Amino acid sequence: MNKVQIDEILNKVNGIKITHKRKTRIRVDVDADSLPTLLELIKGRASYIHLSAITCVDWIADNQFELVYHVWSYEEKCLISAHTRIDRGSEKNPAKYISVYDLFKPADFFERDIFEMYGVTFIGSPRMEKFILTEWNGVPPMLKDFDAEAYVQETFKWTDYNPDWLQELTDQGGGIAVKPEDIRTAGNTHNMSTHRERDKAKAAAVKANDKMQGWKQ
Amino acid sequence: MNSLVLLMVLPLFAAFIIPVVAKFSSKLALFTGPVVLCINLLLIMSAWVKVGSGAHAIFLGGFLPPVGIVFYIDHFSLLFSGLIASMVLIVWPWDAKESRLYSLYMLLSAASFGLALSADLFNLYVFYELLAVATYGIIAKQKNSSATAASLRYLFISSAGSVMLLLGIAIIYTLTGTLNIAHLATMTENLHGFAGLSAFALIAIGAGVKAEMFPVNSWVAEVYGTIPRQLSALLAGLISKLAVVLIIKMLLMVFQVQAAFDLLLVVGMLGVISGEMVAWRAKDMIRMLSFSSIAHLGVLFIALSIGGSKGLWLAIAIMLHHLLVKGGLFLMADRFSGHFDKLKGLAHHSPMSAAVFLVFILSLLGVPPLPGFWIKMALVMNLAELGGGLYYLAIGVILLATIIETAYMFNLVQTMYLKADADSTPLNKRYSASYTFAKLFALLLLVSMVFVSPISKRLKDIANHSANPQIYIHTVLPARYLGEKS
Amino acid sequence: MTLLDHLFIVVFSCLIAISVVRNLPIVDKLAPVLYGLILIMLVRMASVAYGGDAYLSSFSLDLLGFKMHWQFTALSWYFAIITLVAALASAVFMSGDWGRQYREGGGNYGMLQLALIVNVFSMILLLGSGDLLSLFIGWEFVSWASFLMMVLSPSKLAKKSAVKYIVYAMTGAMALMVAIVMIYAVNDSLEFEQISIVFAQMSGSSQVALVLLLFVAFAIKMGLLPFHLWQAVAYAETPGPGAAFLGAISSRMGMFTIVLVIVQFIGLGGLKSVGTSFANMQTLLAWVAALTTIIPTYIALQQHDAKRLLAWHGVGQGGYMLLGIIMFDSIGSAGGLMHVLNHASYQAALFMTVVAVMYRTGTSDLNKLGGLVTQMPLTFLVMLIGIIGLAGLPPMNGFVSKWLVYRSLLVNGQPLLFVAAVLGTLGTILSVYKLIHNTFLGQLRLEHQNVREVPWSMLVPMLGLSVIVFITGFMPGLILPWIASVQESVGLPVIAHHLGGIEYAKGGLDMIWVSGILFYGFGVGALIFYFLGGKSKRVHQYDNYAGGHFLTSDVRYHYSNNFYPGLMHLIGTWYRGSFQWLENSIVSVMSFFSVFFENIYRAKQPVMLLLIGVVLALLALYRNLGVGA
Amino acid sequence: MKKELKIKQKERTNPLAHVFDDFIRFCQSKSLFMLHYCTGCGAIELPPAMTSRFDMERLGIQPMVTPRQADILLITGYVSIKTLKRVILTYEQMQSPKYVIGICSCTVNGGMYWQSYATAKKLNEYMPVDVYIAGCMPRPEAVMAGLQRLKDNIRNDKKEHKGSAWKDYFKRYDYYLGNQQALFGEDWQTPTDIIAEAKLYGLETEETYGKHTKLLEKHQTPLLPQEMRIK
Amino acid sequence: MNALHLMAELIFMPLIAFIVGMMMVLMMRKISARLQRRIGPPFFQPLYDIVKLYGKDTQISHGLIHDIGIIMAVGGYIGAEILLPVPGMEGIAAKGGVITLSYFLMIPSLGMALGVGQCANPNGSIGISRALTAMLAYDIPFILVVFGAAWHYQSTSLIGMIEYQQVHQWGIVEMPLLAIAGLFALQGMLGKQPFEIYIAPAEIATGPMVEMSGKYMGGLFVMQTFQLYTAGVLYASLFLGGGTSFLTLLPKAFLVVALPMSIAFMFPRYKTEDVIRILWKWPVMLGLISLAFIL
């Protein structure tokens, strides 16, 4: 089935945007409520029978989640990734979307995983419950507004780390130049909002460390 | 001694008087039968004492033997007539509505007495027919359709049987010219040819109809199934035995030859196997009992085939034992009968009837202390002494029959002792004479268990006395006649 | 009035006493006392067991020309003492709390007591028989008595299996009657000596017939191979200690009669002379015995009901006894005879433990039990001693008799029989471990948390029997003189014995030394265990390694179903029907014939038969007249 | 330095006992049964340590399957909180003297997953660890060196007291239990009854009991073994 | 058999068995190491293991029967050692023949089975059911071998057999096939690699030994030493003429144990039913053929 035929099938869905990335990759953007019809269409008409994954992206800025359905066809040797955007919702009314379990059985696991990691409940999915993080009952951890490092800082106590072998080294005058805590606090990355500022702070700390090392050569 | 003729005359006379008496008062009609039977019983007892160890012949109408009718009185025939009187008294239908049934019963007893006593062939045949007619009448008395069908079938078979009996007698008459058994006994040599033996075969099968012999006993199950339990007790218990007596008289006096014995043996064995096999599948109490009685009569024939006084002694013992046990079982069936499943849990309702039933079965199977065991042991011992393959086959058949009997009898006992559930019929608890008589029979059985050796000695004497032809000939044919002949 | 008459009178009066008083509460006290009384009467006659001559009874019956008299030889005394001990133990077991529970459960307790005394009476009668007819009468009494015992349990299956038993028993009795008749027919006497005289005169084929008939009769009662189908189900379904009694001794009456009739009067020469030199009767019997040790044992391995398992072992162990006896040499026959006593002791004890477990937990299904060792330790101890005996391991008496049987197989050079016997033993060890593991070891179920030990009235007989098992194992010399006197009375070579065991030229057995060494080993092991190692902490059954999984009480992880999967893959397919087809074929043949005959009776044209007969007769007449005139 | 907690275990008085103890400690150092709990990526380093090139058996160390038979618990790699529950259960099922070796830096201080919400950072907060072998998968030589170090600690434990860290679990059980409850919640319990074990072997100190053990008692009735009872 | 001699035998026989057994265990582990091109454990490693296990401070027990099981296991083998004739100490061995000895070898496995049963661990129960099935498998050829030997030497006491062999040639010369069958059965008896399904570490966590800690595990290690020693000496006295002195007996015993060990570490593990199928097919056939020759 060449490109024209596949486009002709795909265009049956109104409001669809198709981009042929490679011979084996087609990206399709479609709005939320017409995605299930698209999946049904390509499964029925175009032998895209294997749903290999459902992934979710947290666009915190646009307050949206992006759900990507990767469907593979053995005959075509080609993968269609259907992108759609759903509203991110908030604490009070969490994000919701329709489940495709009746089309593809594996969807059960993918939806359960996204529910656990992002908090998106899929209506009609058989088991909307904890999957991997059975011990975790906090905020869905993959959300952008969840800061893992901050969580770690206040749950785990950083005791000072001076094992006896370090004791011997320091007695002989050696030891660690810059304590890991200094790097950590100096870097103080946890209230930096963007990556770039964090990297800049890290580089400064490293330069300070090299300077200290200098005296040893 | 001549008063013994009354035995046969009185019931005949009563049979015709009862309908007339019934016109005046039904109660009188009710009692005439039993009164007559009691008189007969008294006569028999007095004769028993008078006869002592000898024998006596009555020539009716003064005609001398080869011509006239002869009654032969000895312990053997008196024993049977006594049994007839008491059995008919026991099964007397007190609650019969119209008097014709009483006259039929009177007719029946008259015929039986005749069979037991008479000593010449033609007379035997007449009484045999009278007996058959009486039984048709009684069977047909039942109102339901299956009874009439059964009696019809019985009519066909027994009439064919009596035709064969008549044919046998005719052959003997043509061969010897006489019908008096004693006279026949003196000229046995020309009866031992092929014709003689075929005559014996015909007589045996003819009488066999009544004696439930193998080929001709298909009527047994239907008839016993439909007639009242008391009557089937009488028929199975006694009447069949009378037919066997007829065969015995012929066998002992005339046909003491190996071919006859073999015939009886084969027929007996077939009877045993067929009876047991079908009883094994029977799912209904009465059907099982009737087929079991066929089997036991088969054993009787096997015992007869031993021949001589030993054979006769065993036959008498088996007959008495079978009368007690089968008669008792049929009388018991009056209280509980019908399909086995309906008998579930019976032992819990009335342990007494179950115990009595058990005693009868154990004696039937031949469990040691009970008399059944000793009879079976003696039978098997005698058969073994005769040696020969056929006799060992007979032993095998008898013992196989015991095993099959154990199987189906104890299946029934097992259902009895199970827990009663919904569909088992409640016992008809109303008082019935036959149940008390059944208990009496059981008591008799247990008592006889203790006196096994004295009873067996008495039976041996009777057998020896009546089994040897010389005594018979001398009493029946006066010396004068004999003197001329030899 | 010899001692034997006293014995008969006492036993009969006990029968009357118990039948009168069976429904009153005092029967619980009276029954054991009566059995004790009979035991004392028996002990008074002990001289016969130490080489004395047989006791003749003054009773003798002469019925219908058959003379019957009674005598008590060493053989009968040996079996009688086993019967009485088993009866006493089951009576004591029955009369205590078990009886109360049986009564409340709707069982007919009085009848059970009566059945037990009837069994004892009939067995004493059989053991005391002096000639063939009294033997037959005793044999019938014993069959009917055990039928009475079996038919008492309310379940429908029990009644069906009881009826199946009585049919088998009657077949056996009839076979015996035919044999007796064959012997009587020759010279009109029923004495035991007649057997050998008649056997000598008989032609080859009738010899085979006589031996086969005798063997069939006794094999049915003992449950040897072709006729073993009835025994397991019937004994398993008998109520409570009745099963213990039947399992212990009832089927060994077959062994008594085999020794009495076949071994004593037909003897080795007779057996060897029957049939060709290679396949003579002795090898046939030996192979029946060998197969009987193997097949029922591996059927027992598959049972998941404890009583069924033990009953199947009863069948299997019967094979050992016959295997021992059939060797006809001193140690083999001693082994076979001793195995009767040994088996009676631990089989009764094991059945009682299973009944005790049923008394407390209500079920004997091995898949519904487990972990009862902490709740019922004494019952566990009795079962442990019992299974060591049943498996035939050293300290217990089972080992002595099995050693004797093996030793005789070794001396007679029978490799295949030797392997067959060992297969039987190993099968026993496997199934016996399954029994004790599934009931007492492993995970304790929630519903059995508050199960308690059985009351003393049930423990005393069990412990008594296990003491017997141990004592006769530790010092087999106690019962070897009985066996020596039995061998002497039956005409077998007598075994040389001393208190510890058996002297034998090429390697004897001294149980005192062997057990001594074993206990010394255990002592040293205990010494090492308790003194060299430190303290050990008792832990709960959920504190267990399960691959990091937290064990909770709702998960049932006790491994009991399909206990030997490997073995079952290999041999399971052979045993599926456990030889049920043997029985079904006979039944189908029978029903075929009965249908055939039934059609004859239903046939509508009997008159046709008659007419044919008449026509034939006419034909004969015509021919005759032609000739006669 | 934390103060030396006196344990109630009575010291054996007779001299022979000391000789005996030294011999046992020598044998303990010479024969160690290893249970490696392949939690993380470090486990791949152990097969080479066992096979012909490095041959752990030379040191007398054998791999064993069940914690009951094992002396050393090798925690190889990061320990997620879910796995930590099983690791603690396995540790408690092992019989002392038992030793824990943390391989890979993830057990030391969280390693490269130090900022992950799902992993336990310091192993010795939850159980006493004898030897750490740092390295983001240390080479087999390092593992062998670590094992050799452990053997030396055991052999001269009398002088340096570095070989009996396992007693610390009983001595400061409350501290460890507190850390565990912090992670798993208050109703955290394991089937092994550590308090009873401490009492039995006399290893309890005042720090064994505390706030957290009271919490434990509130949630779990200790599993008492069924004792044989005649009546 | 004066008391002193008796005491000596009672104490020294198990001790000798223990020491020689430990050397055999060492040899076994060295062979497996050498086959895997490893150096293998130091000389006293078995001693260290056993002392360490007995020296453990804490060990768990699941109940009295668990303890008694281990006592029966060790005690049973001690009894078996005393019955096994050793040069110079045959006093007690005369009391029990080879049949008694083969039964003595069954007691430890039953004792251990009871102990493991009480541990209420499914791995243990599965292991025990496989161990007993394996016992069923290897005991048939073993009994055949014993039968053949007893029949050939016309006596069941081991001492009689050894004297017979000192006079005539060795058993292996006269009954070669039986000796091979004996080796096959020995392979099964020692419970090593090809027939080791009941200790399958990965599948059922060392089967019966899953809940054995401290001195319990030590007891099983001691049992293993006795097992190797008994197998070696028994086979030697059956087929290799037993030794008049230790110098001749021990090399034979070590050779007898070394042979199956070197075979063992080449093989993976058979399934339970294959164990039975193989052990009932080949050694039994060999045994029967050789019996045909002897009888």
C-alpha cells in the first residue's frame, strides 16, 4: 500500500494532519475525540494491528498532556504514531481520556502505567490501579511539577559521610577537596527552573574544584 | 382305612354345596370350607397312626386292581395330603366376597388330595385336570386385566401340558395294556424301550408345566405377579410339589433307568440357571421370588435324578424346606412388595419383618446352622458320590446358583437397611394373617435347625419305605393275582 | 471338659452377654473385660505354643453321617492370640469417647460391639476346627461375621462394597465346598489326613483342580492378586476400629487355612509335583504372592484417602506372608508366619491413628489435612512407629519378618522374586511417608488450629499396640518359639532362634545388637546436635523461606496433592482403573446371559415349543407302533 | 563516635571457651556461604568472581540459595523501596553471624540514582553493612578484595571489632526499625520476631526498644511458634 | 569381643568414617574445580565448613520433629558406619549382614524426610518427594547387586565376602557386569549431578535443605561425608576385595568415589521420571545378565 492509498484512508478522519517522516514512520496529528475512530480505521482497513505503546508528554506550560499512540503494521513494515493533546486538568478534576482497550488488549498495561505516572484516568480501562509503584502514594512522579530532588532532600537525611578509609586519607593530608554537599548546595539546583541555569552553576562549582586540585600537582 | 376316600369326597361335595348354602347365610358358607379341611386333617392323622410303617391300598368300588381305581396309602402320600390340608387352611381367603371362590378352593383341595393318594395313571390324570381347572378359576377371579391375560397364558400352556400327559399315558397303555402303576411296575421291561422313555418324557414335561420345569414355566412370573400373595404361596409352595409327586411315582416305580435320570438332571440344571439368571435382573420382589422358586424346583429335579431312596429322601427334604421358605417369603410379600427402591429403609420401620426375611434368605442360601445348609451339603455329597462329569457339572451349577442368589438377595437386603427416603412405600401395618403364618414358618425353620438329625432319620425311613417297588406291588396287587402271574 | 471346651464356652457366653447388654451403657466397660477374660483362657492353653501337643475338644457332632470334631493346635493358638489382642485393642478403642461420637453420629453402636464379638467367636470356631466340615462351617461363619461388621456403616458405598465382599466370599466358600466334596467322594471321610491321601491317589488334572480350588477359596479371603478388588474399599468403609480389627486379622484367616491345608497336607512335594517342572504350582503361588506385594502397594501410592491407602497396604502385605510360606524352608516360613503377627500389630495401630485423626478433624482425606504434629503429638508417635513397622525398617518388628523373607529368597536363589519384594518394600516406604507427611507434617490449616489430642480411651490401645510393635521388633525371640512350635506342628523345618533373633549358618540376624547400634547412633547424633551446636530458636510456620515472599495464612502452600508426580508420570497410566476391568468383565458376561434367558421367558410363543414336542412324540409313537405291532 | 553499647550476652569465662571461640572465628573467616541478591546491575560481576579466573572457592566462599544457609548477603546495585522490603526480610531470615556487603555505589549513598524518589539511598540505615565495595559496577578484583577484607575483619574481630556488625541490628533495632517505618509506613512488619530473638540470645540493649518497637507491637502480634501439647 | 574392643569400635569407626569422608568431600570438590579449570578449595575446607556451621550463633528450628529428623539422619549413618567392616575392627559388623546395612542406609533418608516435613516449606516437601522417588530408582539396581554378590559369595556378612575375595580373585574379576551395574547404582546413591534432581538449587532452592540453618546444615554436611565413605567402602568390600589394612582399603575407596564424581560434574540434571527410567533400565539389565551368569 503506497503513500497515496494510506493518505486516502487517513484523510477520511476530518481534521487530520499527516507527515511522512520516513518510509517506515508516519506521524499523524488528530484532535482528542476522533483518535479512537482513526485507530479503528487503520486497524480495520490498513492492517495496523499492533499497538506497541502509548506514551504521554507533560506540556506543563500549555497545561496539556500529549498522548502518542504507536501502532505498527506487519505487512506494511511501517509505524503510525498518532499524536493528540488532552487537557492537563488539576488537583481537583484530574485529566481523563477514553480507553482503547476494546481495540487493542495491550492498551490495558500502557494506560495503567500512564495513570500511575501521570494521573490520567482512562475510562473503560479494566484495571486503573497501582502498577509498579505499589509503595508510592504521593503525587504521580512523572509530572513536571513534581520535583524528585526536593522530595529526596526532605525524606532522606544526608548524614556526613566520613568512613574510616576517608579518615586515614585525611590524616595523611589528602581527602576530598570539595565536599559533595558543597557541590550540591553550591549548585543548589532544586529551585532553578530551567536546565541552563543549573548547568551554568555546576560548571562554576567544577572550576572551583579544579582550582583547589591545582596545588596537588 | 376306607374312610380315607372321604378325604377326596368331602371337599367335592362341599364345593357344590357351598353356593347353595350361601343362599341362606353367607357366614355358614364361609365356615364350611375350613370345617371340611379340619375333618380331613383329623382323618389323615388317624390314618397316619393306623398305617404305621406299612402301606394300605383301597380299591374303589370293589373292582380288583388292574381294572378299578386304587388309592395307595402310605406315609409318603399321607405326609403330602396333610400338607395340602394345612396349607389350604392357612391361605383360606377369609375376606372373599362371593362364595364361588370358596367352592373353587374346595375343588382345588379335592384335586390335590386325589393326586396325593391315587395310584393309577388315569386317576392321576383326572385329578391333574381338575387341579388345573380349579387354578384357572381362582386366577381368573381377579378383576384386573393383567390377571386375565396371565390366566389365559396359563390356560394355553397347561392345556398343552395335559395333552402331552394324556399322550404319554396313551403310549403306556398301548405298550402295556394297563394303567395301574403297580401293575406297570411288574412289567417294566417292555417300557424301557424308546417308546417307553418318550412316554416318560411326555409325562414329565406334561406334569412339568405345573412343576415349573424349564421349557414350560414361562407362565410362572405373570401368574404369581397378579394373583394374591397367599394363593401364589400355595401354588409355588405346594401345588408345584404335587406335580413333582406325580413324576416321582412314575420315576420310582417304573422308570428306574439312567436315561430318565439324565433327562431330569438336564432339565433341572437348565431350570436352575435360567431361574437364577433372570432373578438376578429382577427389580421387583414378586418377580424375583417366582424366578427363585423356578430355580429351586430345578434343584429338586437334580436331586430326583440321583434316583433310589437316597434321591427320594433328598427330594422330600428339599420340598419341605422349599415349602417353608418360599411359602413364608410369599406370605411375607403380602406386607411389603413392589419395586426394590420402594423398599428402601424398610428395616427401620419394622425390624421384625426384615429379620424374618433375613432368616428365610439365609436358609435358602445354605448358611451353616440353618437346615438349608445340611440339605445342600447332603445333596452335593450324594452328587459327588455318583461321580461322572455331568454330576460334577450339576454341583457346579448348584453352587453358582448360590453365589448369584447371594448377589441379588443381599442387594435387596442392603436396600432394606438403607435410610428410608421420600418415595419408599409405608408398610401396610394392618394386621394380616399371612404375616403371622410367615413368622410361624420362620419359627418352624429355626426349630427344625435344632432337630436336624431326628427329622432326617424320619424322612429316610419314609423314603426307603416308599421307594422300593416290591412293597408297592404287594400291597396293591393281592397275592392271588401275583401268584398266577409268576 | 478339656481347656478347649472351656474356651468355647467362655467365648459363647461372652457372645450371649454382649448381645443382651449391647444397647446399655455398661457395654463400654463390659466388652474389654470379656475380651480380657477370653485372652486369659487362651493364655492358659499356652503350653501348645511351646511345643505341647494339641488340645482336643470333647464336643463332637454326628449329623447326617458327617462327623465333626474340634482341636486347637499351635497354629490355631498363634492366630487366636493375634485375634484376641487385636479384638481387645479395638474394643477398648471403641468403648471410650469414639463410641459416644459414633452413637451421636447416628451409628448403631450396639450392633458394632455385637459384630466384633461375633467376629471373634467365628474366628475361634474356625481356628479350632478339627476336620474339613467344621473348617467349612467356621469359614462361612467368619465370612458372614465380617460381612456383618462391614454393613454397619451408614454410607451407601459401604453397603455396596459389603455386598460385593459377600459375593466374593460366597464364591470362595463354594469353591471350598467343591474341593471338600471332591475329597469326600473318594473314601467318604472328611478328616484332614484325607487331603494328603486323596491328593496322592488323584490323577494329574484333578490334582491341579483340587489345589486350584483350595487356593482360590483361601486367596479370596486373603485378597491375593486376582481377587483383591473387594478388600480395600470394604475395609476402608468399615466404621472406625472395626476397620482396624478387620484389617489386622480378618483377611489373615485365609493365611491360616493356606498353612493348615495347602502347606501341612499337600506340602512342598505335592505342590512341586503339580504341573511341569518349570511352571509348577509353587512358582505360580510365589509369583501371585510377588505380584500381590507390588501392584496393591503402587495402587495405595495413588490413594488420597488415608483409610483407603492403609487398606490397600493390607492387601500388599498379604503377598509377603504368602511369599515367605511358599518357600517352605525354615527362615522363609518363619518370616511369613511372623509377618502375620507383625502386620496385625502395626496395621491395627495405623488404622486407629487414622480414625483418631478423623475423630478430631472429621476427615481422613489427605488433601484436607496437614501439620497436626503439634496438635496431636502422641497420635503422631504411634503413626511414626506404625509406619516404620509397615515400611520394615530396623528397630520395628516389620524389619525382622521382611529380613527373614529376603534371606530365604536369597538362599533359594530367586533374583526376580527378590527384586519384586524389594519393589514392594520401596513402594511401601514411599506411600507410607506420603501418609504421615500429608496428615501430620507440613502447614497446619486454619480450621485445625484448636484441634486437641484424642482422649486417653483411644490413646491407650494405640500406645499398647505400638509398644508391641517395638518390643517384638527389639526382641523377636519372644514370639519365635511360638512360630517354631507352629512350624513343627505343620511339618516345616523349624527355625533356630534366640532372644535377639535368628542364628543362620551364612549370616544370621541379632536384633538386640542391630537396634543397640541404631540407638547408639541416635545417642551420638543427639549428643553432637545438642552439645556441639548452639541454641536454636523455634519459629512460626509463616517464618519460612519463600523466595522473598511474605507468607500469610490465607495462602495454602502445603504440598500434598499428586505427591509423587515423577513416578506417576511413569507408571500412573497402568494403574488408572486399578484392575477394575477384571471385575467388570465378569459382571458384563453375567448380565449378557441373564438378558438372554429373560428374552426366553418373555418370548410369546412357548406354546410353539410344546407343539413341537407333541409332534416329536407322535412321530416316536408311530415308529414304535410300527415296530411293536 | 557512637558510645559502646553494653550487651547482656554473658562473656564465657573458661579459657578453653576462648580458644574454642578463636578456632570458630578462624573457621568462620575461612568458610563463608554467599547469598547474592541480584537487585541491581552489580550482580553480573559475581559469576566471573566465582569461575576459573578469580575462583571465589579458593577463599572458601560458596554460593548458597536460601538465606537460612547463607552468611554473607551481597546487595549488588540500587535497592528500590519495593525491593528493600524483600531484602530486609531476607536479611532477617539469615542466621547470625551474618554479614552484608554492599556492592556498587548505589548502596553506599544512592549512587547515580541519588535523586530518584524510588530508591533507598543508604543501605546501612536499614541494616548494618560490613563492607562497601564502591564503583559503578566494581570489577571482580574489587569484589574479591572486598571479600578478603571481610574475611580479615572476621578473623581479627576480637581486636578491631569490625567483624560483628550483625549484633548492631539487635542492639539498635529501634533505630533500624524507625528508618524502615519511615519508608514503609507504621504498620511495617516482618514474620521474623527480632525482639524475641534478641531476648533469646541475650543481644538486647536499652536501645533495642523504643518508640518504633512500640509502634510495631501495636500493629503486629508476634507469631509464636506452635508448641507440642499433649492435652 | 571384650568391652574395651567394643568401646574402641563404637567410637573410632564413625570417627574414621568422618575423617575419611571429609577427605572424600575435599577430593570431590577438587575434582569439580579442576574440571572447571579452577584451583578449588583449600585442604581443610570441609572441616572449616562443618565447624563454621556448628559454630553459628543462631539457628532456627520448626519443632521437635525437625531436630529429631537431623538426629536420625546423622545417627542412622553412624549406625551404618559401625556395621561397615573396616580392617581390624570387624567385631560388630559380623552381627548384621548386607541386607541390614542396606536398610540402615534407608533410615537416614526417612529421618531427614520427617525433619524436612515439619519445616512446612513446599520446596522441602517437593524435594523430599523427589528424593524418595530417586531412592526408589537407585535401590532396585543396588539390591540386585547386593543379591548377586551375596549369592556369589554364598553369605550375607561382609566379612565373609572379604575373606572369600582374599582367597579367590576380586569380585570385579568374577562379576564384571555386576560391578558396572554397581557403579551405576552408586552414581544414583551418591545423589550427585545426573541424579541430583532433589537438590535442584535454582528450581526448589536446594530441596530438603531449604530450612536447614546452622547445626542442622552442619548435620547434613556430616551426613554427606558418611554417605561418600559408606558408598566407597561398601563397593570396595563387595567388588574390590576390601583391604586387610587401611593402606589397601583407602585407595580403593577413594578410587571408587572419584570415578562417579568425575562423571557427575560433566552432566546436567535429569528429570525425576527420567532418573527412574534410566536407573531401572540400564543397571538392572546389566545386573540381570550378570546374575544369569552367576546363578
